[in-house]
Amino acid sequence: MPVLELRGITKSFPGVLANDNIDLTLEKGEIHALLGENGAGKTTLMNILYGLYKPDEGEVLVNDQPVSIEDPNDAIEHGIGMVHQHFMLVPVMTVTENVMIGNETTRNRIFLDHDAVSKRIREISDQYGLEVDPNAYIKDLPVGIQQRVEIIKVLYRQADILILDEPTAVLTPQEVKGLFKIVHSLVDTGKSIIFITHKLKEVLEIADRITVLRGGRVVGTTIAGQVDENKLAAMMVGREVNLIVEKKLAKPQELMLEVHDLYVRDEREHLTVNGVSFDVRAGEVLGIAGVQGNGQTELVYALTGLLPAVSGSIRISGTDIHKSTPRQILEQGVAHIPEDRQKHGLVLSFPIYDNLILCNYYLSPFARGVNLQEKTITSNGLELVKQFDVRTPSPSLPASKLSGGNQQKVIVAREFSRPIKLLIAAQPTRGLDVGSIEYIHSRIIQKRDEGTAVVVVSSELDEIIALSDRIAVMYRGQIMDIVQAGEITKEQLGLLMAGVHLSEEEKKAKKPATVVERVF
Amino acid sequence: MKDQKVKDTSPKPKENKSLAQEIAAGWQSLLLPLLAIFTGLLIGAIVIAVSDAKVVEAWAQFFQAPGAALAATWKAISTAYGALFGGALGSPKAIVEGFRTYVSTGESTDLLKAIYPLSESLTTSTPYIFAGLAVAVGFRCGLFNIGAEGQFFMGALGAAFVGYNMRGIPWFIHLPLALLGGAAAGAIWGAIPGYLKARFGAHEVVNTIMMNWIAFRLSDWLLNGPMKASGFRPVTPNIDQTAELPRFFADPLRLNWGFPLALLTAYLIYWLLFKTTIGFEIRTVGANPDAARYAGINIIKNFVLAMVISGALAGLSGSAQVLGVDHWVGQGFSAGYGFDSIAIALLGKSHPFGVVLAALLFGTLRSGATRMQSMAGIPIDIISIIQGLVIIFVAAPAIIRWLYRIKAISGEQTVLTRGWGK
């Protein structure tokens, strides 16, 4: 008997059929992966299950009983809990307080009963191996532990069905292993899990059954042992996908970027880049690996003039730019694919063609004096949209109407269509679908082969390995090591990302240089 | 997922469908403000009815004479709104007949009398257009200029000063100089909070409010001291005739060159905002300051620039009122033009053409209200209530959508889900 069954769920938004007659069953004690590209309808489906949307058609059955889920409280009542990708925690409160929020246990109906809740948290963490200190403040905890708190929150509300939304997106490889152990201990005690992801390797590692969504429909449900990555990727995208970044050996030329002993403070005045030195030559890709929040963001901001350097030097083709404005740096021939495309990369309310000239609107041929040349701007928009395969009915639509992948393509189109000699790409494919990742990776390598120096910052190890010629690993604002891409294993990189220096034997255990597979 | 878009590329939206959506979006952006105005008038009608003693009395007898209650209600509302719109637009019949008399006999008295209400409405709209543009330019740069009132006052004083102080120069020098003087005074008043924001991060809302008070008290002093005309009242001397914005018709019609000047200015602001790199920068800073910085745009410069332009426009608003209508400045001269202009910019969606339409509406209501007060005995404040309601409905379109069961079109829907879970 399935613990959860979705029957014929259909949900349309004006103009889009987000879920089309979706059936899904979850057995007791099962890990069921829901796989699909962004926009395939995974999130809509889960939001329906969690009571955030109402389906147009179809029904939800819990333990064979049809239920109506109007809001998250109903979902919790039926034993359905959700761990969101972006944690819903209050940083300045303790673990106990965060677990209590919305479900406060009280003494005499007035006083919060911290002790009872802490006790319950300890019981839960002992039972499932979710080690966490109930009195710790969230802001002091690493991301992996914060995720445990989210899981405890759900278990505290006695959920039997857990929905994990992209749970590995923010974790190191080691933390992912820890999470998987927890997930297994959960199903061992009879919990059932829906695991949402777009990473193929993880799915094969953790799931019992896999349901693939595409374009709002179920493409198929299979058992993990019966498929491989290529097959899953093809199901997701609807065609055969090139899982390997094809690239020739790099031909590094003259020094393009030299960073020496750089210190940067973030907006809250914390010293987050702590004496970083490296250089990049024209025609090579330097990958900067690291778990999010280890200074990569601020490093990129300093390189592009968005944050001032406290000390140290940044030279581009020999010119020191550490005191230059963003515009002066752009005019040096620096392209920047920003980490947060909606914050820095796009003006969402502007039409696509205006976003395509965001960095050079004041230059010929887009402006003559102060007069914007509308014809040139729109024809430039049409051309780039075509050239970079941005899927949109018209370049005059606002950028907000594009999917994430197409928004990123707009940024890539803008940055690559200028004459550039240094490309700084921060998380260039975060949250994108397989097709877009494939496309953007091949474009980056194409730029490299044209003689552009490339810095790729990514928290996805597979992306770093796929693109880089050399890899620098950042940890707590410092560079742990810079290595040749072919000479290090993923596990060794994982250790460096966690701040562990490699011993001599480990360094010798070289991995043969092969074509590296891209993983999602 | 980072960006939870309902919209998707894989079932690719058909081109014609999305075009239809575009049209629907355009239609809605017009329909919603119209319905907001309509709803404001409707609720205003209720207020008029319940504040009328006769209507209330008739309703007390509703079960004895339901017809009388309804008739009394209808009478109160129709008299009030009849006077309002009659006072604002005049009678079409009288205009046609006046025109006929003028063509056949050359006698213009009837015609002028017939178009007098229209002339008053446009005259009242003129400062609204300038001041609405002022606030709109601020909005476009992401700045909330509440100081239009003070800038309006300073502009009026600046224009008056040039107007009465310089004598014996030809009008084609004196008038532009007076306008320039008003614009400059307003621009300075706007630039101060703009600079404080750019340099020290001081919030422009607080600073523009403070600048309003400084402007009011400064004007008290100026009108009682340095700028006081001879006599008892704290007013400036009359401006010289060469500084006046010429009127189109003989007295009492006050429609003057300020009105076409306002329309021209609206077009210039449209050109500046949407057709030039200057406007591109202002709009980028307003729509997404982070992206503006990323693109190398100098945010500080644009904050100051936008406040200077905004202040200059508010200053022009005051100048147009002095040079075209009053010809002197007294205490309380600004009379809420600057504050109403916030509402106008909101109603006009911060677009110059929208501002013109919203200003015409406000001007019409204001000038009609005077007649409504004298004809129907309805206090002029009812107009403020209607204006307030319209603004609420424009600021919260969800209410209008709910009232009239208008579905939001896709794209707007995505806003609901975007960022959810962050």
C-alpha cells in the first residue's frame, strides 16, 4: 500500500501547463527521486503537495485516503514535511527556538518550554544520527548542520513523508555523504522520502525509484539499477546529451591576470579574502573550487571592482586595477558572468534587447552622443538572441519572462559579444538545465580557445573538473592549493574544500589525465 | 530551485499566444487605472449620499416610501457629480452654440463663457503636470521625492523674484529668465537631499520632508521680510508684465502658455528617460541598482542628477503657477500641489504621458470641485476623498482585480512565485 499517491494532477498557469496529468506513488520506506530540468514541473508538483498551490484537477491520497491539502498546516497534519532548498531558519535564534517556531510548546500557555523541546530534539538526533547542539545559534552553524536542523524541524512535527528539495545543492561532497547516511537511517525507521534533484549521479546513488519529469509530464518511472546517467539525461532533456565537455589541451600564452596577496572585506566588514595570490594566462581556464561562502564571491567582486581591495594588487595585462571603478575594469576587456544573475546580471523589468547592451549602451553603435540608437539596439537584440539560442518569442519581452537558463544565455550573449580578454564566470550554470549547461560550457571553452583568459568560480566540483585546466581550491578566504586539473581526484578536491591539506602520499596517488565527465 | 519560474521553455509558448498576452497586458495597464477612477467615484457617491441630511432622512422612512429614499439618493449624487463635471468641462451644447454665434456674428462673449470651465481645468492641470513629472523622474531612479511641495514653493519664489526684480528688459529675455530662476531654485532644493543621499546614505524621504519644512519657514521669513511688497499682507510684489506667461484669452479665462509648455516638457522628459543614455542610466539605477553598479554606472551621480531634474521640474511647476496665473506669491501658495503630485506620478505609472493624463484628471476634479461646492453645497474635501480612494486602488491593483474579477495575466503571476523559499 503506497503511503502517498498523486493521481492525475494538473495545474496550469496562464499560458503554461506546469503539471499535466501527473501520477506518482510513494511506497513506505522508499526513496523516490523526482528528476527533471528547471521548469519541468517538479517544484509546482511539490508545492501542490505541500498546500501552496491548488491543483486544477487530480487528487492526493495519503494512506489510500483522499485528502485535501489547502495549506502547509494541512500537509503537516497529514504527515507531509518539506525541507526547502533555501533554508527557512532565523539566524539569530537557537536551534531549539527555530524548531519551535509555529509550533511553540508552552508552560502555563505563556512561557516557552525550551527544555521540553530541547529534549525532544536530542531524542530525534539520537534516533537518526542527526547530531546537532540544540542551544547553538543558527548563524554559527555550517550549512550542512543547518540542513539537519531543517530535517529535525520536519521530524519534530512528526512527518512520515519528507520532501527534500535539491538538498545537496549547498553541500560539500563529504557533507553529501553525511546527508545520504541520514536519509538511509530515516527510511530504515519507516519514513518515506521524495528527493528532488537535477543531479544524475546522486539519483543513481540514493534513489530506489526514479520518476523523470519533462515539460510538466511524467516521462517515465524506473528503478535505479536499470538505468545509467546517459539514459536519464536523455529522458530529462528529450534527446541524447553530450555529457562530456570536449576540449583540446590548453595553449596558455601571455600572463593576463595577476593577483598578488589580495585582502578583501565583505559588506559587513568581515575579512573574507585573506591573502590570495594566483595568475591566469590567456587561453587557459583557472577553476576556483570551494564550498559557497569561502570568499569566492568577494574575490570576484574585487576583481570586477564591485568591492574595494583592502590591500594587495590585481593586474590585468600588467595594469593595476585594484583601485579602478567597475566601468574602468569593463573597459579593460573584462567580462563578468555574475554569480547572482537576477541581482547583478539583469534588469528584469527591462526588455531583453536593453539587457543585451547593459554594459555598452553608451558606446557606438548603440549611442550617438546621448541619443540611443533604437534600430541598432533592437537589431543587435534579434541577432544575439538568434546567435546564442535564447528561447523567446521576441527580444522586446522583459527579461523576467525568460526561464533561468535563457536568462543566463542573455548574460553570456552580452558578455561574449564584447571584445574581451579576460572572462570571470561565477557559478555560470547554477540552477540551469542540462541543455543550457552543455551550451554554456561549450561557449566558455570556445572563448578559451580564442585566447581569452578564463576564471571559473563554481561550487559544483564536476563543473570545475570539466572546465578547468588548473584548479585553485579556496577555503576560509585562502587558497589551499593550485593543481593541474588532470592530476587530482574528486575526493582529493573534496578534502581540500573541507580545509584538509593533502599528505605527500595522497598527492602522489595521481589520477591519470583523461577526459572528464560532466555530472549534473 | 533558485528561480522558481512557472514559465517554461520546453513546452514552447506559441508566438501568437504570447502576442495576445502582450495586448492583454497593454489593455490591462489602461483598464486598471480607469476602473480605479470609476470605483473611487462610486465610493465617493456613497459618501456624498450618506453625508446628505435629506438622503439620510429619506432612508429612515425607507419601508414607508422606498421610492423616495432612492430618488433622494439619486438626486444628491446626480446634483453633485453633475455640478462637478459641469464645472470641470462646461456644457457641450453651450460651447457649440457659442461657436456658432462667434462664426456668424464675430461676437465671442458666449463662446468664452462656454469654454471657461474647460480653460480653468487645463489651467489647474498645468502645475500638476510639471509636479507629477518631477515625482515621476524620482521614481524612475528609485527615489521617493516627497519634497516636491517645498521645491514647488522655492521655484515659485525664485520665479517671482526674477519676475518683479528685473525691469525694463524685453519679455523674450525676462520670461525665460524667470522660468530658469524658478527651475534653479527648485533644482537646488532637490539637489541637497540628493547629495546627502549619495554622499552619506541619508534617506531621501526623511530629507525631502525636512527640506519642505525649511522651505515653508524660509518663505514665511522672505514674505515678511526681504521679498515683501509694500502693504500689510505678507506677499511678494506683482511680477512685471514682461515675465508673465501670456494668456490665450481675455479675462477671466486664465489659460496661458504654461499649459503647452507643460505638454512640451512632458515630451522632453519622455525623450530624456527613454531615448537617451542619460535616461537609460537613471532607469537602470532605479530598476536594479546592483545591476547598474555591475554595468559600471555611477549610482551616486545618477541619484544627484535625478533629484536635480526632479527639483527643477517641481520648481517649474511653481513658476508656471506664479508667472501664468497668480503673478505674485503669498503664504500657503503651494496648496498641496507637491503632495498631490505624488499621487499623480503613481496614477500615471511614472510615465510622462501617464502623468499628463493623471494631471488632467486631477486638474479637472479640482476645478470642478469649486463649482460643486457652490452649486450643490458639497464640501470641496469630497474630492480629496475620491483622489485618496483612486490612489489606494491604483497602488493595490489586487483590490480592483478582485472586485471586477480580472485575472492577472501570466508574467505577473510569476512574480508571486519568484523568490519564494529564499
